[in-house]
Amino acid sequence: MSIEKMEAAELLSKNKFNVDEEIAHIEIDKTICAQCREKPCLYVCPVVLYKLDKNGDISFDYAGCLECGTCRVVCHDIGSKGIVKWVYPRGTFGVNFRYG
Amino acid sequence: MSEEAQFDAIIIGGGPAGAACAYTLAKAGKEVLVIERADTPGAKNVTGGRLYTYALEILEEGLSQEAALERKVTHEQIMMLSGDRSISVDYHNPAFNTAGQPPMSYTVLRAVFDEWLAGKAEEMGAMLVCGIMVDDLIEQDGKIVGVLAGEDEMYADIVIAADGVNSFMAQKAGLIADIKQETVGVGVKEVIELPADTIQQRFNIKEGEGAARMLLGCTEGIHGGGFLYTNKDSISLGAVFMPEGLADKKKSVHEMFQELKMHPSIYPLIEGGETVEYAAHLVSEAGFRGIPQKLYRDGFLMIGDAAGFVINTGYSIRGIDLAILSGIAAARAVIGAENAAAAGARYVTELENIKLLPIMKAVDGYFDLLETPFIYDKVPNLAIDVFDSLFTVHGDVPEKMSKNIMKLIKTNGLSIWQFIKLGIKGVRSI
């Protein structure tokens, strides 16, 4: 194994997760996101969980979230925030840092 | 404790602030419950990082010498990067590590350290429950009396929020609003495994010794910087960026950090290693002025990152030590106060007594200095250009140094005037 640039998905494969398959701890409202011009979430998520799909809409998957909270902090309030829910995963779920 | 209460104190969060608080309370015979949302304390936490030992020694003399720490920091380093060039400064003072005294600081991994410290609190008699997320506070007659976790209600004379930088508990208590983006940085870090002797060779250190390195000029002008810490058999390499800057420049934090790894002055340090974890966390950047106006209300205190206790001077970052201090201060307030209602005001006094607030106030001005945009790209580039002209020898007649520096200041889009203003700002603020 040598050091090289790694895609976010590959980096995530190094981490220990217990993904909550039942409850999403972050939810977005795509109709609000569609009105957001800047879309800062595309740049600040350390694991690039916010992406633009073919239609130019925001797509998001909460699995792989490192629970940093940056997306919530930068989410623009254009009447309301596109991130309509941001809580920590239920107890024991989510990322489990072994080094931290 | 009051009739309804099951505990003298409930602490939300088993990080260093919560554990230090629980340790001190339990030692004084208080019934304490620590509720941690992760499977084990520390499993949600991230540091750069390092820990300054004095805080552990205040918690209990000798504690730093049995703590789960990595390497004592013997080399303080600053590295400026520009393009593929770099300047490194290495500061070594043996007095930071005098025989017979605890070394001044250690590199640290939080999943390991936090679990150890929470274990010490348990040994003292604190009760620790893991894997439980506190959903809400319970309020009665304007007083916080307990916490709600799923269906479970738990009551205590005082609830202490040690739930970190995204303190939802402090928000629910009405003491803070949601975080403003200009007050935080997003930090990312890879832990890269390497054999201990390889680390020692590459950093020119002995067994047990370590380096702490700050990196400037690796953020493409965005307010932020990088860091590198040597652990026992791994290297923590990371970077912190102001999220606003990333969004403005449309640069991905992930992409910028991956580029840093491959920098010709960084890569040889981690070459052949294996990434074993990729972590991220928010870090408060506002320092003293970011501390909430009120740190308590009836039945409720906030400590550690939840209260914004972080210092960033650009050359050193402190958080874990301040978290421990605030945990001790909160415990002392609870122990010394006649009742829970009196604990809040007393907590602020204890934060003064333990010197946390004076320390943070003394370095408050760094925030202004660090807001100067050109220190993140133009200044490192200029310094490197100057070094370049010093060390370049081709047999040409060199230009007069003073004239050359003036020229380089100009080509870097800077002016003498900006440096004078920065100097004045520096004198005023720090």
C-alpha cells in the first residue's frame, strides 16, 4: 500500500460505520435546494456526500457521514434551509472513530 | 440532591470536558451519570492533535504519566508551502521536556485517550452509559431538571452539557443559536500508519519523542492551514479550512486535502504508509469572543467545545486542555455551591480561578490577525520567493537584496504599506 490521492469512497472504506438503515439523521428538501444558487454543501462536505445529479439537482446520501455538521452550518437560508433535518444518528449508530 | 433527582449531576458527553468534570465530582462523592452517544467514549471525537499535560496534572497530580498518549512533543515545527516549494522551521527546547517533570505536551489520538479518561472517571465512581443519545432537556418552572433519551427520563440537580462543538443541548437550553459559518473551521485528517522507527528516522527524533508541525500556505488563500503530528506508529496529517472560503472558491475540502498529501515536502514523510482512518470535525475558531454570553442557566452548565473553549493562535491550537479545565471548574462550582441555582455564577468564577477565561482573553486578538486574507497565500509565497533568491546561484550578478525584496513584494501583489498595517494590527491585537 502506498500513499496516493484517494477518492472519498475509498477513504470511507477505511472507517468503521454502523449505518442506521431505518432513520436518516440528515434530510434535505430538494425543492428548496433547487432554489439555492451557491450550493456550498457541494464543497464543504469532507466525504463529498452532496453531489449534483444529471438534472443539476442535489443528491445526498447520509451513509458515510462523519457527523461534522459543516453542511448544516453553511446551508443558506433562502426562506428556509434545504437541510430540513440535521441531528446526530441514534445512539451507537454512525461513524465509530478508532483513532480520532 | 433534591427528592426527584436520581443524580447530583448528569453530564451529556464523555469527552475530556465531561470526563474531567465527572472525575472531579465523583472524587468529591457526588452521584454522577455520564451519557455518551458513541459505543465508547472518544469514538465520535477528533483532534489534530496534541494535549498539553498541565491540565491533566490539575485534574490529578501524576495523571499525565499514566495517560493513554502517543509521543511527547520535542520538536515544534512550522512549514510554509507555496506551489511545490517549502520552508521549514524546527524549534527544539529541551526545557519543554525536563527529566522529573511531565513533558509539556503529547501527541494524542482521541478514541484512545477519551476512553482512557472516561475510564478514570468511572474508577472514581462516576457512572458511564454509552450508546445513548440525549434527545432533549427536561425543563420545569424555568429550571433544567433532567434529560430525555428516547423514552427514558433521567433527573439530576444539574445537567452539564459537554456535547461538543455542535452543542444541541446548549441550543435547546436557549443559550446559543446555531453556529455561524464564519466562526468555525472544518477539519479533516488522515491517520497514516508507519513503523515507529521509520517515523523516528524521518523526523530525526528518538523513541517516544515527537513532532508537532503547523502548515501554512496549503489552503490556496482560504483562511486555514494544515497540521501534522507524529503518533507512536502513525502520522496524523490534516487541514482546517473556513467553510465560507471553500464555498466562495468552489474548492472541495476533500480535493484540497488530497493535494496536500502529495506535496513534494509532505509526501516523503508519509510515503509507504497506510491510511487507516479518515476523520472530520468542526473546530471553533472564534476564541474568546466566540464564548457564549451566558454559560449557564438554572440547573444547566456548558463546558468544553460546547462553550467554545478553543484557542487558535496560528502556531498552536488548544482545545483538550481547556476542555479539561472547564470540566474541573464546573465540578468545583457544583461542589462548592450551596444549591444548583448558585452553581452557574460560581462556575464563571471558577473558570476565572482556573485561569481558563484569562488565558483565552489574553490571546483574543489573534482572531483579528488571522482574518488577514493575504497571510494564507501571498505571505508564504513571498517568504519562499525571498529564500529562493537567497539560495539561487547561477553565476549571474545578484541584485541588491533590498531592491530584490521590494520587487518580490510587488510581484506577490503586496505592498510595504500592507506590511506596516499588518504590523500595527499585530502590535495592537497580540
